[in-house]
Amino acid sequence: MSIDSYNPEHWTVSSNSALKIAIVDEVRSIQFHPTFTYPIFGEHEQIFGYFNLEINLAFNSTTMLPLLGFKFSEKLPDSADLEDPQEKIFSFLPKGSTIVNDESKWAEEYEKELASFKIPGTLVGEYNTVDGKEFGVYKSPLSNAKTKEFHRRIQIFVLLFIEAGSYIDETDDKWDYYFIFEKKSATNPHPKFIGFTTVYSYWKYPGHEAYDSGDKLELLVRKKISQFIILPPYQGKRHGEHLYKTLVDDWLRDEKISEIVVEDPSEAFDDLRDRCDLERLSSEAFFKSSNFPTIPVPDEVIISKQVEQKIEKRQFARCLEMGLLHENRVHGSKKMEKDIRLQIKKRLYIKNKEALQGLEEADKLDKLQTAYERLVEDYERIMEKVKFSDKRGSEATSEEAPEQKRMKH
């Protein structure tokens, strides 16, 4: 045995590096590594006992049929108690459809599936990218048998690309899936899976007075965006933006939906949502002075507009503040600038009231000013990438943020 054989580093590899993911179609294989593997291999994201270890996880680009492969140069001697990395990752994949270490069988199986494959769900949105490719957004309840099988194939991406991601309860019929597929074309004989989001519907409690009145209640629901993933090979092409906008447009038309919320969003997803919401509201001239003649905006007006737009409270406040800042930058005044500052500081004070209690008045004002300056600086960063409808506004084009977000259950 060589001297390296006694070195623990010789037998230790990063599980993020060892795991290679591939999306395979008729002409090419696109490979990439996961962002996270700790849900599978532990918090240190390391695998011990193998040298030159490779774990290959491939998916057909249409059916997402998985193929799991495993190879290494050496295995630690006397390693009967070592955990099998292949078995560990296999436990997170669908047992009935994952092909293990048999590429020929996998290719044969996905060719059979391609012959009869239909995209799960109903088309609810369409868009083109700058390179002329056509895409569709499809909605399907998780209770659908075909959707459930597809979900079992793709849910591992939640663990690999969403921090603190976890599998959803597939027995709960309140879950819906929204899928993005590239449509078939002369150069694309089969639709290609691009990404997805999971959405949970839950009843909005109308308050005890309405509930106890005995009157017949109109049941309203909240839509909660949970997992949200665009596969790495397709990022940077505004797919996340198109998916989010499709969801919002669909839900704004539905009178039974009262509010749109997001579960534990990451900073990247917050940025994407901010930009999309701002561009939509701006395109509707929502921030014009006739909608908000008085600044600071009275609470009752904020609540009324928030309900109208179906945007959750914190998100609406952020959008309103950014929209007013933009309006002031285009055709405002020193007075308007001061009034907007008062509005933002009022919200910051209410939000941090408990932490500010007990401080001297001068210290309170100083901390509020610091918080205000930091928030406005962040707002400016976001607004630089927003294409406001007003031609006198920012001319920067909208860009795509990383299309992952964090979720917890």
C-alpha cells in the first residue's frame, strides 16, 4: 500500500464535487454539479472511503427518467462498515422508475416513454425567449397520477438546489405544480423540461366576526409559492421571471384567490419578485399621483390597494415605497421626497418598535436614519434593473436573478 493509503484525505471527497448531474436529449448531455448535498450526505457534505469517486445522476430532458451510476478507483480496505453512497442517493429517488448502472436499459426505457409522453397539466401561459424558442407553462394538481410520478422524478432537485429544501407531502391534495417546458419545434422533436414551482392553496380565515355571524361565507384562498426551481442549464434566460408573472396573472383573474404569498423566500427570489411586481404595477400606472394624492399614504388606502393587488402586506409596502421613490425621481419635489422618507421611517419604526423602546430619542432617530439609508440603498440596487413604464424612468432592462428560492416545512 502507498503512503497515501494511510492518509484520510486520500479517501475523502466533497459530495458536491463527486455528484455529477446531466440533462440528456437527442444530441447532447449538459452536466453540472449540485449546490447542496447535505440533506443526503450530511452537514459536512463529504463522502469517506473511496478514491476517485464519481456518482452520476442523469435525466432524460423530456421525461426526466433518472439513471444512477457509481464508480471509483479504490475502496478503503477493511471497509465493511462503510455507507454505500449509491444506496444513500437512491433512497431519495423513485424506486419504480430509477435505472441503476444500466445505460442501455435507461435509453431503451426513455425511448419508450417518449413515444407516448404528454406534458402533465393544462397550458396556462406561453412566452418566447430572445433566441426565438417557444415555451409553455402548465398547471396540474399533484393528485393527478401522471403528475405525481413526474414529481417523484424531479423532487430531488429541491434537495440539491434549495437551501433547507425538503420534500412536500404528496398525499395532500392542496398542492399544485406549475411546469415550464420548451415546446416542440423543427429542431426540437420533443418538449424539454425547464423548471417548476409548487404552490399550496389554503383557506383564508375571514375573522371571527364574519365566521360567527352565521351568514353564508364566500370561501377565499391564499396561494403560497413554495419550491421554485429553474434547472441550471436554463438559467439566465428569464424563465423564472416568466414563470412568476404567469402565476400572478393567472391568480389576479381568479376572484376566489385573495392573496399571493411566498414561503421563506431567499434574497435572490425576493429580488425577482420585487422586479416583477414593480414592472407590472408600473405598466398599470399604479404609482401615479391620483392613486396616492396624500403622502405618507394613509393606512386605510394602503390596505385597500394591497387587497386589490392581492400582494401580501410586507411585499406591498416595499413595492409602494420603491414605486413612490421612482415617481419622485421622475417628476417629484423636495416635499415629496421628505414625505416618502417619513412614510418609510414610519414603517421601519413600527417594525422595530420593540427594539427601539428604552433608547434615548437621539439614538432612536439615529438608528432609524441608518435603517432608512440602508433600505433606500437596497431599493436603488433593485430599481436599477427594473424597466419602468414611464419613459423618463430607469432605462435598464430587467434581468434574471438566480431562480432558486429557499423553503422550509
